[in-house]
Amino acid sequence: MKFLLIGIIFLSTVSVIAQRNLVPKSGSKRSSVFGVKDTRELKNYGLQIEGGLTYLRTKKTDWVRNDNDGRPIEYLIDPQGKLGVFFDIGTAHYPMNEPRLNIRGHRIISYYDWGVGFKLFGGSETTDVNYYLSNGELNNSPRGSGSFYNGYVTGRFTLHKNFHFSKKYYFDNGLGVNFDYRILSGKETYENAYTTQKSHNAFVAQLHYELGLGIKLKRGAYLVPGVQLPILGMAEWTGFKPSLHWYSSNYAPILFKIKYIYLFEIKRTSTSCKDAGSEEDKKRNTEFLQGN
């Protein structure tokens, strides 16, 4: 629940920062408020850059007690996530052809994008162990702890469906896959850990879900603050769990991101203007530009 609240606050804050008052004051001219009318001809694809914070979500376990032939041992493992950073860069593509898959005439896929970049994940773990004598008296209570930061080169591909609730704002839903490879490894073991310690494979493949608040800054330029959550893990068999194992705990990677999309402009020459495509191409391009 707290991560949902953090996400809502995050989206709301960026939305307020990005919002401007575009309503002309009484008696003012349109050009003084809105500027010159944008007549650029845009392509249906462009640059996408995103970055933000990472966090490894995990949970504390309960005390575990073993009889150990009359000399009981109990232990508690307490993992914690840390903040990290990430970024990726690539392109975003808005399909212009007639959709083969649609619901009541509406596209299922609004756009798709991809990116390559780097992720930094961090976490820690503490283990408390109590050793008892046969008479129940506490004999020893060692504690062990360790922390880590791991770095990954990453690539992702995501399909998006947008739900507009105004001309300026929309909900951006995404379903995609990410492939990560660990190139920087933190400490993999620590002393006084009662349970077996293990690190996940270097290669990671996950199915993820994205939810964002799309903000149209101008024609062809968008800002999308949002959150990315893992759904399934596919590279290393852990029962399809999307978490990353480190030390004796599982950590689920969450990304709090801000994405910027900027569509490229078509540069026309005198020759290209004479041959700008068929009438059908021009019609689709016009429809696309009116919506973007």
C-alpha cells in the first residue's frame, strides 16, 4: 500500500510541475499566450529517454526456531531495499497503418518503445541468531549483516495502450519484457549468516507492467512519469517469481521513472514536396498529426 501511495504522490507532483495555464486572459491576443501556431510535419516515431529511481522491495521474515537435538536455535532474517538509479534511451513508434487488432474500432496498441541503458540496484540483509542450552538458557546471540549494490546493462521492449481523459492528459499502460545482465556485483556473502547465501544468475529476463500519467507538452512532445513493476521472472527458474535472490532473501525491483518522448520532424525539400506519398498516405499522416 505504501508503494501505491508513493506512486500517486510521485505522479501528482510531476503533473503539477508540468501543468501550465493555457487560457488567455481577457483582452489578450492568442499569439501572446499560445505563441505561433505549430505547423510542423511530424514523423510517427521519435526519441524516448527515461530515467529515475530504483528500489528493491522485500519483506522481513518471522523468527524461525529449530530444536537441534534439545539445544534450540532460532534466527531472524531482516532484508532491506535501498534506492538506486537507472536510465535508458531508444525510440518510440506510433503505428499509422490500419490496426489488425482492435476493440470496437479502437487500437489495442497505442505505441511501442524500446530502450537500452543501465540499472543500479541496492539492498542489505541482517541475520540475528540465538543459540540456547539444553536447559533453555540463552548461550550466544551473534549477528551478521551485509549490503550490496549491483549494476546491470539493460534492454527492454514495451507495448503501450493509452486512455485519454482530456486533450492534455492520459493514462499510459505498458506491458513489456526486459533483459538485464549484471556487470557490477556487490558483496555476495557476509559472516554469521545462519542460512545458505546465494546470488542470482548474471542474466535476468522479466515480464513487466508499467503505469504512467501521460502529459502532452506540445504536438509531438510528451512527459510520462510512472512506475514499472515486475510480473514474471523467465531466465532463472524460481517458480516464475520476478524477484532477484541475494544473500538469503528475495528482492523485487521497482522503477520510479520519468519518460520523455519527442517525435522527429519531417524535413521537406522542394523535390520531396512534389512526391510526398499517395493520397492514402497523406490522409493517414494527417489523422496521426491531428491526434498528436
